[in-house]
Amino acid sequence: MSHYDVIVIGGGPAGYPCAIRAGQNKLKVACIDEWQNKDGTYAFGGTCLNAGCIPSKAMLESSELYHRTQHEFAVHGIKVGSVDLDLATMQKRRATIVKQSTVGINSLFKAAGVTGLQGHGKLLSGNRVEFTSKDGKKEELTAKHIVLAAGSSPTELKSLPFDGQQVVDSWGALEFDAVPKRLGVIGAGVIGLELGSVWRRLGAEVVVLEALDTFLPMTDAAVSKEALKHFKKQGLDIRLGAKVSGAEKKKSGVTLKYTDAKGEQTVEVDKVVVAIGRRPFSKDLLGEGTGVEIDERGFVKVDHECRTGAANVWAVGDLVRGPMLAHKGKEEGVVVADLIAGKVAEVNYKAIPSVIYTAYMEIGRASCRERV
């Protein structure tokens, strides 16, 4: 049985910074993560590095350059001739950037003295962790402190479950091997708008169905109005107050059924991205008698210092209350590592920045990147 000062369960943007800071604080640390790529390989970094923040920004940049080459360079006196899209090369670049980022975590672990364990971690009573390695072997570990950082997963529509082909989550939408002629996006939030704008610039006809009657209600009204204007100029067909009620999948595509102010409507698309939010991921995370409580929404209950109801068990990131943002999770992870080391630290929850990444172009004017 191996013993540590700190075991972190989860190697995403909340977990791996926590483990690194704990190691820098001269504690004996292990970080367990079970992220598995679609090719079967394991990687630290969680959704953010593997299938979220990092790859989406790579695709945003590539699609923006493609769009600018087609529509903007000429007014600057730059003639480039015909422009062809090589999506396979674009996707290869995205995958390379992701790999560089995730491999870099291993180097950071080594520098901080963190033991990286790839497989599944399950909290047991008495500050014990059951670790199931990627080859299926089980081992019991113990630690004085345990930090839960299992992250979150995409929310699925009951009427339109993911199939990985026609109906995909945000990860699947980053890995299309061809540009869909018609793309449906359910949800006009941060993820839906980002992915919708990527594929629109690459040539897809994009329709966004948003159940709410207002656009980006979490933002300032003036910002929301301006953003909606530019998204529409970009060519996104954004339909507000459109509540999806069902879908019919065929070989030729998907018929989405929704209801708006005009009544029942349908729209035909080739592929659908469901981007209606994320939920805390706590599958097989807790054993019996741990003392850790889950609230009615699936979040682990913690106090303002991220302490759970169990002694020396903490929880951070998307697994707990607050916005599901990578930088919020990272800050919580670092603060918890310092608190464990006996240092004074706190998270200022009143000053957490939020951002929506996209870009728009207007011929005849300077290009402007939007960071709402």
C-alpha cells in the first residue's frame, strides 16, 4: 500500500495545478486521471487541454485565417488566387497542439515531484483511494489529504442522445473529418457559439437553436445586442425561443423538431452539436461511508475553502459550485494545495472573469477579434 501526503483524483485544469503546487510545497503527491482519447491513449489535462479550451482555440485561429484569406485580404491589396481548404492538415495541427500541451504536464509533474497515475480513482472511507490502473489492476492508496477534481461532462438531451456520428458533443464537433453542409447547434451559449462560428467560417450552413428568448443573457445587454448582430453578419442562423422537442435520424441527416413563437417547426441538418451545458462528473467517484455529500444538482458540497464534509477531503473545479471555468478551477486547486501546506490562501469568487471566444470579419474594415 502506497501512502502520500496528497492524492488528487482528476488531472484536468483544477487537478493538475493542484498536484503541481502541492509538489512545489514539498509534499508527496500523486495525481490520478482516467482521461482516454478516442485512439485509446491516456493523457493528463482533462477536457480543457484534450477536447475543449486548447483544441477549440486552435480551430478558431485556423478557421479565421481561412476566412480572412477568402474575404478580407483583397481589400488590403493582397492577392492570393484560389483558396482551398485542407481540413485534414488543419485537424492534424489541432491534434499536434493538444499533444504538446498534454505531454507538457508530464514534464511539469516530474519537475514538481508529482507521481502521475493513469487510471480510475475512487474515494473510500478513511482517507483511502482505490486506484484501478489502465490495465485493470486494483491498488489501495492512502493519503493524509485527498482532493476531488473529477471535472464535468457534456449534458445530453434525452430526446437526442449522442451517437458520435450524426449527434455529437463538443469533443465530437472538434473532430469532424469533413465540413458538414448543414450543421445544427443546440444551445447558443459559450460552447455552441464558438463551435458554430468555427464551422460557419469553414463553409457550413449553421443554424443555432436556443431555448431562451434572450441572447447571451449572462452578459451586459449592450454587449449581447452587439454580439448577436455580428454573429448574424457572420452568417449564423440564430433562432431564439426555439425549444427542441424531438428529432428523427435518417441516413441523409437529422430532422430537428422544435417549438417557437410561431408553433411547431422543423429544420433539416446533416449533423447536430448538442451544447446545452455540462454537469459534474462523479461516476463511480465515491465509495460507501466517505462522508462526502452530493447536492440535488450533482455537485459535491463544499464550504468557501473547498472542504467537503469529510475530514481532509477537498473538492475543486467543475465538481463544485460556481462557474465551470478552467481558470476558476485552477485557482481553487492552487489555493487548496496551499491550505493543505499550512499557508494562507483564498479564492476571490467576486472577481472571476468570463469570456466567449469568437471572431468576426467585415470587408472594408479592420478585422476585430471578439472577446466578450
